[in-house]
Amino acid sequence: MRKLLNTLYVTTEGAGLRKDGENVVAEIDGEERARMPLHRIGSVVVVGAVYVSPPLIGALARAGIALVLLDRQGRFEARVEGPVNGNVLLRRAQYRAAEAPTEIVRSIVSAKIANQRAVLQRALRDHGSDMAPERRGAVESTVERLARILRRVAFEREGADVLRGAEGEAANLYFAVFDDLLRGVDPAIRFRGRNRRPPLDPVNALLSFLYTLLTHDCRAAAEANGLDPAVGFLHRDRPGRPSLALDLMEELRPVLADRLALSLFNRRQLGARDFETRDGGAVLLTDEARKTVITAWQDRKKEERRHPFIDETAPLGLVPHLQAQLLARHLRGDLDAYPAWFWK
């Protein structure tokens, strides 16, 4: 049981929550492990098989505390709450902000580019001596070019469309050297550029699968915090597309998804044998490889980092929820700007 930004997160399988007076009590195997007063909680998020007693559900509803249920993979299942009081106002604020999204887009794009740059810098520290000089030079040049784009983004005043263009430019530069970050892998594992719908090589197949997992987590985070996952800022509205979930994903995927993909290949946990080519050229993970990736994904989400804004340590798996909550606070007017997540 962990409290962050007034939200109580319960992620231990088999745990139970019950009401004792005006407190929430967490138990494992009938033994009390934690206790917290109701008045100190803004919402409760439970992940996986966690028992919540009916008296506690009623007490949370009466106190206006939302109970959010996520499955084992962190996908949104339900939100239980009493009479709705603030969500309609929050969503109206979200819709208004989507009409003039420049500053939120600036925050998201800045964090994404900074985190892409950090991935490249980490690779130079870890593998730079093993790279051919011309390839190391290409990665170093990309790091510098991303820094220049970051400076442009910070002072750009032309609006969201120009910022979207800067994000696309940075992504092209980043993926142009992504192949150089694959070290000592199966010769069949090469990256020649981003492709999707369908992915046409193992690296793109893995990236697309990890991005799908991260999108699910970000959509769950948006819904858990009362936001409309279909209305974004960086991504324009499109029927059937969770634009806000894609927004939240952008700043996180270099660290959560891209680095995990590199690790799985560089440590030879995945190779060409773990992918199959379908009619039409689509490349997909095998069933066994998918299990390997999901296990690694769950392990990655358990890793802890200090959040640069709230200055508290949190598992990476909770970062989408923290970012959605910070975005909601900004939209309500509690924060002057949206504090995007920068990897340190």
C-alpha cells in the first residue's frame, strides 16, 4: 500500500482492504500491514486480485473517494464512486484546454525529446567504446541536434502545430541512430526505420507491442483520474483513438518501452527465433516470446525512480497515473503548468 499525491495504491496480489472506524486497513493473510485515515485519501487504486470489503466501498462512496479497479496488467476495469461532483467540471476544463493546447504540448514534447536524448546518452556511456567511430559520431551528433531542438521548443511561440513538427523531426533523428544502440545481437535483428500497421521486422514488432502495453496503462490512468482518454493535446481528435492516452505515453515511451526493447535484444533474451512472419510480411512475436516480454514489462514497472516534480520515489508502473493526476490538477487550476516527466 503506497500513498502518492493523496491516492492510495494497492498492488499486492491477495491483499485485502477493509474499514475500521474512519480508517482504511490493508491486510495480507489476515495480518494488518498498513492503516490510513480516510480523510487523508483522495482516491484508491487497486491492481489485480485485491479484496475490498463492502463496508469500505460504501464509506469511500459517502466520502466522495473514488475506488478504481485495474487488472493485473494495469488496464482499467471500473471506477466506483458516489454522486459525481467534479468530473464534469474537469472534463469541461480538458475540452477548453484542447482548443488552445500549446503550453501542454510544449511540456509533453520537451519531455519526450529530453528522454530520447537521455536514452542515447545512456547508450553512449554503456556501449560507446564498442561502437565504430563513425557510428559513435552519428549518435553524438544526434544528441547535440536533439539539444538544439529542445532549445527551439522552449522558446517557440508559433503554436502547437510547430511544436508537433519539432516532435516529428526529433523522432526521425532518434530512430535514425536506433540501430546503433543494438549491441552484439542476432545478425537478423536490425532496425532500418520505424514501420507499423503492420510491423515488418522484429525490432518494430517488439516496439509496437510495448507501445500497445504502455497505451493501455496510460488510458487506464486517464480514466482513473476522471479524464476523457479520447481528447488529447499533442494528438488531434480522431474517432476511436485514445488521443490523451497517446499524449501521456509520448514522454514515457523512450524510457519504459524503448530501453526495455534494447535490453531484451542486447541481453539476447529475444532473437530472430522469437518472431514469425505472416502472409503479407507482418512480423509478430511468438506466443512464448510474448510471455517473455510481458514478464519483463511487469518487472520493469516495479523499478523505482524519484519523481522529479513531487520529489518522491515511485514504481515506474505508477508514473502514468501520477502524470494523469498532475495533468488533472493543472486543468483544474491547481498547478500553473503541466509538469511532464523527465528521466534522470
